[in-house]
Amino acid sequence: MQQILNYINGELRAPVNNQWLDNVEPATGKVYSQIPSSDADDVALATEAAEKAFQTWSITPVAERSRIMDKIASLIEEKLPELAAAESKDNGKPLKLASHVDIPRARDNFHFFATGILHFASESHAMEDNAINYTLRTPIGVVGCISPWNLPLYLFTWKIAPALAAGNCVVAKPSEVTPMTAYLLSEICIEAGLPKGVLNIVHGLGQHVGNAITEHPKIKAISFTGGTQTGATIAAKAAPKFKKLSLELGGKNPNIIFADCDFEKALKTSVMSSFANQGQICLCGSRIFIERSIYNKFRDAFVEKVNALNVSYPTDPKANLGAVVSKPHMEKVLSYIQLAQEEGGTVLTGGNQVHLSDDYANGYYIEPTVIEGLDYLCRTNQEEIFGPVVTLTPFDSEEEVLTMANSTEYGLASTVWTENLTKAHRMAQQIEAGIVWINCWLLRDLRTPFGGVKNSGVGREGGFEALKFFTETKNVCVKL
Ligand code: NAD
């Protein structure tokens, strides 16, 4: 059986303790590889290597850093079919999604920050009394990057690329649930000639590896994407050590459909924003609010489209939804569907586990599920489910839908469908979220600030925001 290895100081190696974890293929429910169950000893080795590499990498000319990172981007492009197949097998997502979204975006992340760093500049402030201030932005040192399972290589590289571009060295931990493409990335980094120790990838459990990264005194900043509870744990441990923190956490995003929307566009996109990646995207719109005058029409058309979605094994070209990521996650999602019914909801379509046949009989598949008739304050409408489950709720006024949209502890993303631009801008101002999409969803420009408000996170990723996060800012004041 294949063994995934840690990538420390430029080498692929087993964990110090020689302990291993099973890695399960969600499409079949079978163990298909093993990953290191690393601990603080491996993180210590990785940090030591990163500290040493920092002495050189931090002063390596930007153009050279950029060249190596671009080489990594080219190799991701070259190996796209292999990486997409690995991502789909590891995560359960349809192969076509991994081929068209996950891996191209991982390539773009490296390319974007490889070139972005060439354009990164800092401010100067001239003073009237013959003095000038300028801002120096220097790399921080060793930084930690911890990422989740839903968009494995996509989110892993979204953190690593700006950190490396800015001149830092990295100790990174992918999710133990989906480690495979991070392992393949380590092979790519070796092939690209990334100097040893610049990037270190330590595999294992959050409470061991993630915790050791959070607590290590030499790791000066943590960029984390994952659940809100984990973010709170990391924040509590990192705060007394005064580490810089970027936290991208959970969401419960509203998708608001006004009667004056372009109906067909809103309908088609809402099916995607509800069920893409089996609903396991932090940006999915899981609460759909529909203006009452079109509620029945939208509901019926939506359910009809959802009924046409195909749940199948990930390599099936006809699969709209593949497997959810793990058995415990499948059970969690199914328990929320049960809860929704206990809370008075009506399941309009879906609601059950899907049992495929043959090799896939023990995989983790769930029907895309649409529920109506729930109070907007009930648990189903307040807690993050992170699966193929959406609720439909009618509203009568802008004021009412804003109250409902803003009622959760989260504030990551939102979508508004209306042809009335004035109303759209008014809504955009008042929705409590880091991202508002108007008449679109998941349209991403990598230069824009990305992140959430309230319990969806602290800080912003993307573009120069990320480069600012991964640099230390110093003001130099010169009297002329
Ligand atoms: P998770 O919080 O369970 O795990 C995320 C990562 O943190 C994993 O690598 C895990 O091993 C590690 N971890 C776990 N416990 C840790 C600890 N005590 N210390 C340090 N690290 C620890 O999240 P998940 O289940 O992998 O991912 C799903 C969650 O991620 C959802 O809540 C989703 O909304 C969120 N998410 C947010 C964004 C965003 O951009 N805001 C993007 C994707 C996913």
C-alpha cells in the first residue's frame, strides 16, 4: 500500500515515531494509502529546517523566488491529470471538478503570487518639515499554514504561495483527511528545485501536528482555514504568544433571490451554489431566501433541476455530485437532515444516503437535499452543515430578508439576485459578510480581499492582502 511521506528539509521521510494513519477513499469506503501520524518531533525538525533555509530564501532576489514558484506552477500544469485524479480519489469529488477547478486553481495560486510579488510595493509619506517616511515590508520568518479537506490543494497552495513569495519559509499541514495532493506537491517542489527547508509539509492529526505548529515558539504567524471551533482553539493558543493570525472559518451563507431577478440565471446558478463539491465549499449558499411572490415558482423549478442531478462515483463523467469526504461527515450531514425534520421542515427532495453498487457500495453518497418550512432561527438554519443540504425560506421585504440573512454567527459570503442595481448596492452594504456576489457566484479575482466577518474569521487573504499578512511592516522616518 502506498505510504505518503513528510517533506522536511528537502527530503521525503517517514515520521520520527513511525506511526501511520489510514487514508480512506470516500468513493469506496476502502483504505488505500497510509499517511504519517507525525507529532511535535517532526514539526520541530521542519521548523529547524525552515529557520535555516530562511537565512538564504529571505534574501534570494525576488525574481529568483518568482522563477522557482513559476516552475512549480508549470509542473502543476504538466501533471494536471495525475493531480486531478489523486484529488478526486482522495476527496470523493467528481474528477471533472478536480480537473477544471481544484488543480487549475492550485497552478494559478503559484503563478499569481510568483508574479504578484514582482509588483508588490510599499508606501512613503512625505512630511512638510523636510522629512520622509517609508514603509519596509520584510518577510516574517517561519510561518505555519494549516488547511482543510474540502478544496485540498487549492486552499493549501492559496496559503503557501504568498508566504513563499514574500520570502518566508513554511511549515505546512494539509488535512489528514485529504493528504495526497500535498504529498504530490512535495515531489513537484523537489523537481522544481525549491531549496531545501523553504517549504516543509508535515502530515498528521490536527491535535498533534496542527497543535505543535500553533505552539512552536519559532513559528511567528499562522494562516489557518478550517472550522470555527478549530480556529477558536488556535486563536486561544496563539494569542498569548503574539503570533500573527489569519483565520478563514465556517459559513452559513445566504442566497437572496428577489422577484425582479433574472429568473433563469438565478435558478441555474443557485443549483451550483447549493451543490457544487457536494455542498462542501465554505462559500456555498446553504440558506436560500426567496421573495414570496415568486416563492412557489422558484421552489418548483429548483426542485425539478435538483431532481435531475446525478449522484455517482467520482470518475463517472455524468456525476454532478460525488461522494462526501468521510463516513463521520456523511453521518453528520444525515443527522442534520433528521434534525431539520424534527424542527418541522419538509424535505422536498433528497434526504437520504445513496447506495451505489459494486466497488462503490460502501462509499459515502448523499442525495442533494432541499428542505422548506423551517424557522430562520432554528438550528438547521443557524449551524453549518457543510453538505448537499439547502433550506428555502420566503420573505416579504428587504428589511425582513436582511434580518434573516444576518441572523447567524457567521459572515463569510452571500449572494443577491436582482436586476435593480440600487437595491443590490443597498443590500451589499448591509449584509454582514466578507463577500457579496451580485447576480453571480464564485466569480473569483485573486487580487480581491477574501475572508469573513463575525465567526467566519479574522483577516483577509488574496492579492496584496496576503502579501501584507506574510510580511512585517516597519516605518522608517528620515529627516532630510
Ligand atoms: P477542521 O477545522 O476540522 O480542520 C482544518 C485543519 O485544521 C486540518 O488540517 C486539521 O487537521 C487541523 N486541525 C484540527 N484541529 C486542530 C488543532 N487543535 N490545532 C491546529 N490544527 C488543527 O476543518 P475541516 O473539517 O477540515 O474543514 C471544514 C471547515 O473548513 C468548514 O467549517 C468550512 O466552512 C471551513 N472552510 C472555510 C474556508 C474559508 O475560506 N473560510 C474554506 C474552506 C473550508
